[in-house]
Amino acid sequence: MKSTNSRRPLGGLCLVLAGCLLAASAQVQAQEMAGKPAANDGTNATYWMQNSVEYKANTEALYALAKLRLNQAIADQGWTAAMEQGSNYEKKPVAVILDVDETVLDNSLYQAWIVENGQYYSSKTWAPFVHTETSRAIPGSLDFINYATARGVAVFYVSNRKAPEEAPTRGNLKKLGYPIGDEEDRVLLRGEKEEWGSDKGTRRAVVAEKYRIALLIGDNLGDFLDDVDVSPAERQKLFQDNAAHWGRDWIMLPNPSYGSWEGASFGFNWGAPAEEKRQMKFDIMDDWKPAE
């Protein structure tokens, strides 16, 4: 009798747990059908960027490299990083162009909120975050920018943050000690002018009119080239075609959290269901198959 009675609660518990699992599964399916986002894939990437010493070591090292390359660029008047540079640039004053998000400013607070709440990027949540002016400094970036400024180099921030976010972007940079230029506009955001779209070439061209651009520093292919929303194979070709720039006058920081690289994996169909996008990533990845 004891053994029979002791099993009854366990059996009931199993049924309850099974029911809970079925209910949870049904809830996830209902969320998918209602267009609500499922769990975000970026947990490890966000944790790594926010907390690991390995990430900090990477960014510090890349900004140390940028100092060395800047010195070379200053000494060589024929040196330019920009395809938009044009001719007769050799005697122009020197400038560097940096992206903002995940290049200068660390937005891992926003990314952590995304992954902890099963959300995705949305301008409806991103804009309020930007206005809090709570982004942190990417390790090594402020030291490099101060070094460049001390050498008389103009520092420009070319970001795809939208024009209405310029005031809080400037405020956040200023709070952290980044020079933002008082004599001219050096924070160039998307949409400030009609022709300033998500491709950054038009803004690089504006800087190139007055300056010799020594370095481009960013975390995404679009910080260096336009028209990068193409297939993974085409992106690989863009990478290879520009091999001479990487680590010389183009410095790429690591960002496994988000970027055009992810959109390329599912044809930039950002509205596709999470499981469908994940499966498309699986289909592209090369994987090991153990012997049976």
C-alpha cells in the first residue's frame, strides 16, 4: 500500500508537468502566430561583449593598431582610406571616421534587455534607449580618439542613428569625454540631409571634400562599403576584393551581437518567424557529422 500510494503523487506530478509543457508550447506557438517574437539568439554574444575580458582585449588591441596605422598615415601624404576621396587630397588636413554603435559606444544594456525579454531591435524601443544617454565607452576607443585629437587629426562620427537622435547622441559622447567638434558638425547621422541614407558613402564624401581620410573604423561591413545588403557569397567577395584595406586603413571591431551579416543569412527578411530564420542559418553553416 505504501509503495502504491507513494507513486500516485508522482504520477499526478508528471501529468501536471506534461500539461505545463504542452501549455508553454502552445503559448509559444500562439505568440508566433500573433507575430510576437520568440527567444532571441544573441544571449552568448551579448554576454561576451558586455562581460568578457576577451572582448575588451580585442577592442584594446585593435585601437592600439589604429594608433600605429594613424602614425603611418600622417607620415604618408598619399595614404587615404576612403574610396570617395577623389583627387588632389595629399595636402588636405587629416581626419579619421568612426562608426558610433559598438565602435565607440557600447549599447549592451539595450542588447541585454532584448535577449532577456525575447525581443528584437525596434526603433520604438531603441529611440527611448538612445535618449537615456546611458551607452558606455568601447574599451580603447576614447584613448585612441584623444590620441588622434592630440596629433591634430579631425575625428568624425558617421552613424546610422537617425537625425532626431543627434542631441542625445552628442550628449552621450560628451558625457564620456569624446570630442565632438565645436567648429563644424562632426556627428553625421542618417537622414540629417535628404541624400544621407543608410549607405554611408555620401557622408564619407562630405568629409573627403575637406580632409584626407586616414582611417575608417567600424564593426560592420557597411561602415566601409556601400551596398552590403547582399548574399553571404557576395559579401565574401566584397571582403576578398578589399583585402588590402583590412588591418591597414580599415579597422574592423568584433560585433557578434547584430549586424548586416545576420540579415544576409535569411535574405534580410527580418519579419520572418524566428525558427525560420534560425533554420536558414543552420542551412548555411558547415557542420561536422559524426560517424554512425
